[in-house]
Amino acid sequence: METDRLNSPSTFTMTMEVLGHELRFYQDPNSKHLGTTVWDASLVFVKFLERNCRKGKFSPSKLKGKRVVELGAGCGLAGFGMALLGCDVVATDQKEVLPILSRNIERNTPSLAQMNPSDSFGSIRAAELDWGNEDHIKAVGPPFDFIIGTDVVYAEHLLEPLLKTIHALSGPKTTIMLGYEIRSTNVHEQMLEMWKKNFEVKTVSKSKMDSQYQHPSIQLYIMGMKSAAENAENTQDNVDQEIDRVCSSQENDEKDVSCDGTGIQKVEEPVSEREDQKLGDWEARRIGSMAARLLQDVKIT
């Protein structure tokens, strides 16, 4: 079954503000490959980073120079989120997706490289990585400090190769951050069972995400290797504490959001004239997703 695309067939460029910088992503919704479209879980992921980067584990001072590999990078949005916080990112995908991924890196990197010295842009490059391919894995140079991925799980046959690849790219202190939209209850249950057997799993609550860029069907997970006690402590307990501390200590300025857990309701509310246009864009994407799913169930006789 082909996963529904959230963009209009005529939408070839998407503009997104990430950490105060306007990025433009070329995409090809008409492609037969799912990786050439920007999916909503990547937006939720980067906005989660944006909300929680003021202090703690996700602050530029803590992330500067950290090595990150993005799996199933697609158009590269999630990888740019980590690079803007100072990480050195290797954005990986299959050979067929590399042209559009490389084009987006070439399009956005020059302006970011000219940022003020006080800003914290790291680096980002593209590389081919078929999950389970030992040569590809070795070529990107594991282990990494962070392994990230958004909307990489949508079919049962991908679970084992993804798990094998994550293990091969990990070290004892690697943090794994995955975000995805639930499209199949069966795949979702199998995925969680597999993750919990191998990793210490933390599900990020909706109250700790951006109040606009979230949806009940989109989940974010932060995980660490189960076999290493030190890693479990670093990735499970410390991450929980840092996210909680950021949420409770945010200042009341224009960029901060409520930590009272009402964000989910805001996503579902009608857009008023006073609301920011980006909220309208997000709602339009979610409505498009719902409509696409409904159309999949319609049989024309």
C-alpha cells in the first residue's frame, strides 16, 4: 500500500523556518519514491528541537561538534535541525533519493555557513546508506553520538534491517531519536515490541512538543542501548530530566509555548484571523493527510 502524500502534486518547494532561519526544501511529490517528499513527522521533530534548545541536552553548547547520522533523510529537514544546533550531520538515504537530498543541502548550506560566529551551525553532508549494507555503514564512520530518523517505519519488512543498522551505527553512549506517524496499528505494535527488547525507550509527551506542530498520531521516541547501564542512564534519565527542566523553566516570551499540555487541542481548533500563518499551513497539511486517507478507502464502481 502506498503511503499518502501530504503535499499537492504541484508543490515542489517548501519553505520552513527552523531555529530562526528560513530554509527551502525542494521535493518531488510525483516521484515513485517516498523519500522525495517532506513528511510531517520531520516538522514535529525540528520544532521539538526548537522548543527545547534553550538549555540542557539539546542546547547548542551541549550539541556542538556531536556526530549525527540521519537514517532515511529524504529531503533532509530533520538533519538540518541538528546541524543548526552545532552537530556534524551525515544525512543518509537510498541512491535514488540522494540527488534531491544533495540539492537541498547545496541550496541551504551557503547562507547558513555565513552565520555570525556566535551562531552554532555545524555541518551536513549526504551519503548513501541502504539499511543492513555493511559497506555503506562502514563508509559513514560509526559510532555516532546521535542516530535520528523521521517517518522511516511504515512497513513490517523494514523493521529488522533498521534495527540491524541502528546497532551497527551505535556506540555505548549513542542516543537514538525517532519520530513517525502511525499509519498501521500492526506495524506500530511490532515496532514498539522490538524497540523495548533492544533499547531503553522514552516516549516524548505531547506537552513537551511545540504547541502547534504536533498531532496525536505523530510520536517521538528517545532511546538508548539497553545493554549498557551507563548509556541507559545518559539517554533515559538525563534526557527525561532535561526535557522536564526545559519545559518547567521556559520564560514567558514570544517564542516560548505553554507547558500545560493543551497543545493537542490547539492543533484541532479552527484557525482564527489572529493566528500565525504557519499554524494555518500545519493545519492544512493535517487536513490533507486525513483527506488522503479517506480517499484511499473510497472504491469507485
